[in-house]
Amino acid sequence: MATSTLEQSAPAGDTFPINGTDYIEFYVGNAKQASYFYRSAFGFQLVGYRGPETGVRDRASYLLQQGKIRFVFTTAIRPDLSEDAERIATHVHEHGDGVRDIALWVDDARDAFEKAVERGAEPVQSPTVFHDDDGEIVQAAFKIYGETIHSLVERKNYRGLFMPGYVAVKQHYAPPGVGLKYVDHCVGNVELGKMNHWVEFYAHVMGFRNLLTFDDKTISTEYSSLMSKVMANGNDRIKFPINEPAKGKRKSQIDEYLDFYKGPGVQHMALATDDIIKTVTTLKDRGVEFLSVPTAYYDELQGRIGKIDEPVDELAKLGILIDRDPDGYLLQIFTKPVEDRPTVFYEIIQRKGAKSFGAGNFKALFEAIEREQGLRGNL
Ligand code: FE2
């Protein structure tokens, strides 16, 4: 069975308090169609819009929401009109559809930005105030791995929908939600030898602690392996696992991502639910594709996991994985990549006490990923 190291040292010493994930912004080739996919397949509601009809000539953004999760899909309309739009178009050309911004909700964006930059973060946007009739938002941003950034969003003086510039959208087409509640964690893939650099970055710049470490022996299959460290903030609302490839007989899944994303970036986002059987059943009905594990996985489950509340035959039918740690257990399942490039995918997770990440499932999971990789001719 796989093992992982729970780091006991370094307590939380947040450089600045973070209340949670504010939003995740994707740069995509066609935001109208991407938003339709996330509405119809994943049950997000379209709540806001910014684009030519609202006075922004060069790009369009769709704000989608489910539970506390906010996704923004942005596309360039006129890359020739502005540096912003050109950057969006270039990002899509280079990386395909992907995550540009994991925005963090803070109490004081100016203070957070100043402290992060003082500790070595590379600035992208200095604190800027955006107003409308509903008040003001202060926003700043700094770089993380690849072309990904963290925006810092201060919204204590804002009563509006989301941000100045966005108008509320009343949608006629509104498939119901699937029970997704909040972002549990966001995982980054970085180049060989760079994991510790980003671990250091989160520790030093943001005061995060190293919650868990998985070495290349923990996460390995016959063919390939990877290493991973999980960084978390003081209130544990923000968890960023960082993966790097490790040497194996064949190309690892992280190498495949780095080749197709053309560099480091967000690999998967884990979205939490209170009823994974219901959520996954609905997602499958709506066409979301998941990785599957061999039925043998469930034969040996009882011994490894012990008693759980959910009927194992239902979990097996859906392909949901189970893992236990000293605090409880968790249920999880992974989608296939949601675009043609084998890059971004999702995890659906239900925690029943467990604080870990399913290390006991890594082997079954990575073998499932490698089967897909083989089908793509990338193993
Ligand atoms: Fe995960």
C-alpha cells in the first residue's frame, strides 16, 4: 500500500490571511461554448457576463457559479485591440484552454500584495481599485508557475454580483446543479526539478506549510512515477499540491501534460460534494467522462478500508475510489481531460473526515491514466 509523509514541523504562519478561493479564471478559445459545456454537463449556473454588449470591446467573460465555486471563462474577441486581449489569445494558442488565474479572497489586497512582493513574488498587477454603483473591489496579482497567476481580491466594500463591469444574467437555459460545493484543492504540474522551488515559494512568500509529501516510490507504476508535495494555508481552506515528473521506464503523465500544455500549469481542480454517488451519477448522465479502475480494485477494498456508509456495489458501478487516513475516509473520482489536449481534468471528492488526498488510490488511478495515455500514443 502506498504511504505518505505527514509533515509535523512548520506550523502555519500565513503571510496574509486568505478567506478562500475567490474564483478560477480560464482563458479559452470560445467562452460562449465553454460556458455552455460547464452549464449543461457540470450544472454550473451562468450568473454574470462582461463583453462588447457591456462596453468591453476586446474580450468576453462568462461568470458561472455552483455552491461557492466561481468559474470565469474568458476569450479574446479582438486581440488587435489591446494587450489584454492579445495576451488571452496568445495564452490559448500556446496552452489550449487552461487556467490563467487562481484568485484568492483576501481582506486587504494592498497589504497582501505588498507582503508577497516583499518576499519575492513577481508582480503582474499592482493594487487597482474598480468601482461601480455597488461599491469597490481592490485587486492585485502576482505570478506563480508557468503563466499562471494568483489574483488577490478584496471585496469587503462591494455589494454587487461579482465585480464592476459584470452584468447579471438571467438564463432561460438552466440545467440544475449537480451538488458541487467548493474547491477542495488545485493541483499544479511543474517541470522536473522545480517542485521544491514552488514548495519554497508557497512556504516563503505565502507562509504555507507542507501538509503532505509523496515521493516517487509512493506514486509509481510499472512505467512511470511522479513526486508531489501539498502546500496548505493556516485555515486549510487553500491546498495546492505541486507535482513534478520522476524518472520511469516511459513518459510520465506529468511529462505528457507539460508537453501538451507547453509548460507548467494547473493539472486538476478537486470539487467537493456532500453526496458523491448522486453527483457522479448525474455527471455521467450528462456526458462527463470518468477514468475507470478494474473491478479487482473493489474486491480488495473491504480489507483496506473497513466499514463505510456507502454501498460498495454502487461505488463500484460508478468507479468511485475510496481511501482512509487516521481522521476518516474519502471518496473520489477523476474525469478524463475536458479538452482535446490531455491537460486539465477534474476530481470530484467527498470527505468523510479524511484530510488526505487518496494516496492509497494512486496506483490504481495512475494505471488508469496510463491506459488512456497509451491510447493517445503518449506513453
Ligand atoms: Fe486531487
